[in-house]
Amino acid sequence: MEDKLVILAEHPYERALLLKTRLESEGIDAVLSNVNLIQPDASAGVKIKIREEDLEKATDIYKQFLRDEGEWTGKNPDQSKISNKSGVKKILVPVDFSDYAEHASRFAMHYASKVGAEILYLHAYYAPDMQTIPYDESFGFEGTITEYLSDLRDTAREEIKKFMERLRKMAEKEKLKNLLMDYSVVKGPLDDAVFYAVESYKPDLIIMGARGKDKRKQDPIGSTTTRILEKASLPVLVIPEDMDLKGFFERRKILYATDYDEADFEAISKLMRLIRPLNMDIVCMHIGSEKEDAGDHIKMEGLKEYFRKSYPEATITCDVIHKEDVIAGIEEYISKNPVSAIAMTTHKRNLIEKIFYPSITRKMFFYTTVPLLVFHS
């Protein structure tokens, strides 16, 4: 009879490999599954499996492993004992150690603590591709290049350990409880690493800074963030540089921009899961010209009816702002009615582009203070 295998834990590839080594050094056989064979280092949801008969001993080793590695901020490292109050169980946070990434990471900890979700911090470091170097040249320098790549990887690992330590101290200072945090370091462009992690880790939400390290001050959002927003198949919450973290949770209101598209129904459903534990209200807003025909008002009434039937417990209001300029309409509304975030789908590409790349003659006050939540349509 074959031995029955059980899942002991789930970690990014690097951490899973370390745990496997620790278990085997203690005489417990372990196997890894769900590894990305093309780029193993980018695998973020690797399962460590052991024989069922070894579970008790392996659990003790695993707990010691967690203490040694300093992975967990909360007192209780058992995810099954953490109450999850929403549909968000896993959060992916790309980091480059910039102030923007640290601000987004701090927000992610507060959000995860409130909803009972775990967080994976993902860092990608640049390294040259040895396959692009001709064989006759690479042969002589292979040792040197290997050492160089190893130094890059070690430096990245040290940086993220220091980054995680800062976050742990921050969480302790701000008395955040039940935080389950892990990290992964991979080689390559950050956006590619994110897409690999989405496949293996299967997060419910991506939280990231509006810009990365060394980006120009006048750019409201970085190119990497833009690519992730455009291609990610799950919600992405972009945290701007001057966002008031405390204000996000106190304002308790999300502005959802709608054009009466079918994608709105799925997006609102996802939005409800994200904010349900926070007791936030949703303002479903359409901004358009006064010349719009009666059909638009019929669509708005249809949305109201849908919300009444589908979410009777939620406070969702629907309204129309008559403005030729959508951005001006948003500015006018939130200047009088502060909101926690602005939400929309990628279907509203023109609006997203206006927010990301405002004209130099126009300074939008909200893109540096109000988070943007984008749903894939």
C-alpha cells in the first residue's frame, strides 16, 4: 500500500525548498508540488507534502522553522485559526523597497489584519540573461558570471529580510494582530514575476504602490504598475504616495465609476467581497453630458434595482453627474464628498489613461491621495 501524502504547508518556492531541506535533515521525506517548471523561483504557491504518519513530528519542525525564519508577525501562525471576514484570503504585494512600496505594504498589513488575509511580498531583482551571451564568450567567464548572479540574488534576499523586519516592527508598533506574512525573491522583471505569482500563489487581490524606485516625480503612476493593471486578471489596488491610511478606513465610502457596462455586475460583486468586513458604502456614479438620452437613465434605474435585490444588506447609492469632462466630475464630487477609493473596470480605458497621464496643464489633486481600485473586465 502506498503511503498517504498530506500537505504540511504552502510557501513560495525558495521557502518551500528550505523547509524541505530542514525536514529531510530530520529524517522526514518531503516532496514539492505545484512548482513552475519553466521558472521555479517564481512559483509562489508550492505545497510541501509529507507522509501522514510523519505529520505530528513534521508539524513541530515546521513551527520551529517559522520561528527561526521570522516569517510570522502575529502570535498565532496557524492560518486556520485566523478568522477570515471576506472573500479575500491571499494578498500579493510587489515591492522594490521604495517609499511607495513601503507605504503600500503598510496599508496591506492594516487591510489584511482587518479582513483576516495572508500577505505575500514579492521582490524581483534584475540579472542579465546568460543565454544571450555567445557560447565562446560565456564559456570563459561562466564562473565569474555565476558568482555575480549569486551575489545579486544574495543581496536581494538580504534586502527583503531587512524590509520584512521593518514591517514586523511597524506591525508591532501599530498593534496589528493575526498577520500572516511571507516573501518571495525572484529574478527578472517585476511585472513578469507578478504574473507568475498570480498563477501559482492564486491571490485574491494585488496591492501595490503607484510608482517604483527612481521614477520621475511628475509621473503619477509607473510603467510597471500600468502594465500590471492592464494585464492582471484580478483586482489591483494602487496606493498613491500621499494617501492617508487612517482616512481610508474612516471615510468608509467607495466611488465606483460606471458606464452601464455588463462588466459592472461582476466588478461590484468583487468589490462587495473586498469591503464587506470594513462596512463601507458604495456610490455607483455615472458621469456624462446632459445630452445623454433617456436610455441612460433607464440603465441607471436597472442598476439600482439589481443592487436592491442582490445586496439588500449593503448601502449602495446610484447617481448621475452631468459633466462633459469625466475627470472634472470626479474631482467635483470627491472635493465635497471625500472617499476611501475610486473603483472602475479596465473597460473604462479612456478614464484610466486620463488619471494615469494627466495633462501638464492640469493638476488633479486626487491621484496622489486617493487609491485606485481596478477590476479586469
